[in-house]
Amino acid sequence: MQFCPNPECSFLLRFGTPSEFADSRATCSDCGSDLVSGVAPEPAKLDPPGERDAWTTIASFRDVPSAYIARARLDAEDVPTNVADEHKVGVAWLYSQAIGGVKLQVLESDVRRARAILEAPQPGEEADSVSYGACPSCGGINVSPATYPKRVGIFSLLLGFPLPFKRKQLSCASCGSTFPADRATAA
């Protein structure tokens, strides 16, 4: 049996015990360090309260995949992470909101750095706002896609027939006019 002697190994930091490997392995799969033959030492006794960082929840997600995407971003920056309640939500996803979702946790000492990493925009992310141009009637920029009135949608659901898609119509919230998308002017 072999074990990883690296005190900075992510496995050791995450679980409090060195990772053990079969004799056929040469390096640790978590940190890449050379393995040492023998039995791994016993885990150190827990440090007194306040001496060791505790896990702090920095984000909560509705589903497991979203939590793992954020975890991957933090792992890429070598921030130790823990995902809590992933199995509860995975088995009984309807209870996700009741238990507070899937929690992404980091050590207290890494909270600021982890939040900065998660809040930083990633390459390829779309902008939060979409510009549809300006209203040709009033020049206002508060323009959005036109929708059916709620009464029409409810009536459609009750009768069981689908609504046809509107041709690319835009609506101005400033003056209330509706116009084809190709008539919008550049904002």
C-alpha cells in the first residue's frame, strides 16, 4: 500500500487523511506528488476550535450540476471545496428549496478569494442585457419582445390549443406601441 506524503494535497485538506493507493501507482492523482510505500499515518487529532478553518457556505444552488460547475471553477484555482446536501437534492429534488439547495462550501480563509472567482465574468458568458434597439415612434430604449395578453394565454390553455408564434414584434414600454423588429432603430 502506498500513500501521498504531501501536506498540501487537496485530498488531505478535504478529508483530513492522506490518500492511499495500490502499489501499481507512482504518483498521487490529486496533487501529482510521488507516493511513499507503507501505511498512511493516522489522521491527526482534531485541532482545538478556532485553530482549524471551518467550512463556510458561499453559494447555494437549485440543482447538483450547477453546484459542480461552480466547484470546478474554484478547483481550477486550487481552492479546496466541499459540496453539501448534494445527495439529498439528487434523490429528492423537490425538497431542494426546503433544505436550502445544494451548498458550495470553502474554508473560512478562502471565502474572499472564492467569491471573487465566482463573481468574475468567464470568457464566453453572454451579457446580462439584450438591446433590441430604439422605438421608431418615440425613440425610447425600453423595448422588449411583444407578448400575448394574459387573458389570451389562459383562454388558450383552457381550450387546449397552442398559440401561434408572433412574428418578430417588439413593444415599447415608454409609449406602448408595437412594431416589427426590423423597424427598430439603432440605440
